[in-house]
Amino acid sequence: MRLQKKAYLLALAVLLSGYAYMISCTHKDSIIASNGSKIERGTAKMNFITDPKVSFDKSHSNVGWETAYMGGLSTLTGRFDTLGFTSFNFDEANPANTSFEAWVWVNRVNTSEPGRDKGCLQTTYGVNTTMTTETANVAIVKSKSVALSTTDKGYIVKFDFTFHGVTKELTGKLTYDGMLVSGSGATAKNIYGFSFDFQFLAKTDYAIVSTSIGDLVGIKCNAIFRQTQ
């Protein structure tokens, strides 16, 4: 009886181990469903400059910057008052059709501290208050490629950033904030919103000399476009 019982237990163990092996192999070959949310995009399209019915709403747009004071203390912030777009083409579903070029005048900086705006920042940037379209006074962002983000509804943009006489390729994040309608009936007009964020190394890559700012500078851009007809 003892021998029969041992043989029975041994056979049962072999059967169970074989079953477990088959289950584990089957599990390895199966496709495990993702629990992440599905990214859905619409079909919005907008063209600035090429479409005469669309205008850039500068009054409700903004280019801001921030950096750590002296590279390691509380954050300094500011914005540029003079900005614009050479072009902005957007296709929500097809990033290959999306491109843009934008600019700011470096000397029109506003930190809400006039002494700083017309003093040390002008010296840091190498500009003065009388400059306008001179090369040293114009910072330019020009997209080179746009791809869909894999984590959200945004877009990953590779672009050339020209600042302080230097041009380098950087990567930023473009977000389509959506479209709202102003007015109703025959007077209804579409309003489009976009955000664009990126960072750059002011001292390492763009030869900025200053003890007041950190090397890393963050840029946050918000742009509004309006249908005019």
C-alpha cells in the first residue's frame, strides 16, 4: 500500500508540474492588454499667413522664461513683450503637415522690475533698448520635424533655436490646447490655442556670461490664433 501510495503521489506531482509548465508557456505567448488610456486626436487644421482668414492674437499670447537665480536659488521669471510668427501650420492628425517659425525681440524683456529689465538683463543679452530687428536682438524658433507624442496628445518637436548669435537643434513639446467659438450664428469665429515648452543651456551652449542666472533656462510659450472672416 505504501509503495502504491508513493507511486500515486509521484504521478500526481508529475502531472501537476506538466500542467503548470503548459500554463506558463501559454501565458508567455499571450498578448497582455494595456491598462493605459487610449490617445485620441481630432482633425483640426489651421494655417497662419497662408490662410488670410486667420490672424495671430498677440494680445493674448505670451513667451515667458524662468531660471534659478545665481544658478541655485529661487526662480527668476520674465516675459518678452514683442513677439510674432513668420508662419504656423497645424494639422492635428498629421504631424508631418505641422510646422512653425516664431521670434521675439530679446531687448523687450519684462520682469516687472524696470531697473533689471533696462540694466543687467540688457548687458547679459548683449543688446540695448534701441535695437529692433538686428540679428543679435532676435531669438528665433524654427521647427524641423514634428512627431506624435506616445504618452499624451502632444507633439514632440525638433527645432533650431537661434539666440545670442548661436543656432542649435533642440527638442520641445507642442500642445494643441483646443478650439473655442466666439460669437454665434453668422458672426461665430473659431479661436485656437497652442502651448510650446522647451529648455536650453544659456551659458554652455549660447555663450551667455552672467552670475545672476542659472545655465538652464526654461521657456513657456502660449499662442492664440483667431478666425477673422
